Amino acid sequence: MRTILLAALALAALPLTSTGARAAPWCAHYGTGLGTNCGFYTIEQCQAALSGAGKGYCAPNQFEISPDPRRRNSRN
């Protein structure tokens, strides 16, 4: 019975441990059919990842919601 109570308390506390995760603002597009990686927080990180690939480009992540209104996509 004690184990059930502790497990219930642990599950109830999970929503309180939010880390404030957000989408990374930059995506590396490696080329046609080679994939995309949207895990870069600076354009420099993105460009460094592409430097050894030989081709590709960096672009803003269209799914990132920026708190900075200057970074908002004009298509929204």
C-alpha cells in the first residue's frame, strides 16, 4: 500500500518538473533526400554541422515559436 501511495505522489509531481523546453530555432537541410536536423540554437552551430557535408543550407525552424516578435515569420 505504501508503494502505491509513493508511486501516485511521484506521478502527480511530474507536471511540476517542467524544464521549459522549446524548439531549436535553426534547421540544417542536408540536400534532396538527405534529411533535416532542427536541433541548432545558433546559426553558427548549424553552419558548422554543414561544413563537412559539402552541400546544404541553414534556415529558421518554421515550428519554433519565438518570444522575440522580430523573429516571427511574416507568413503567420
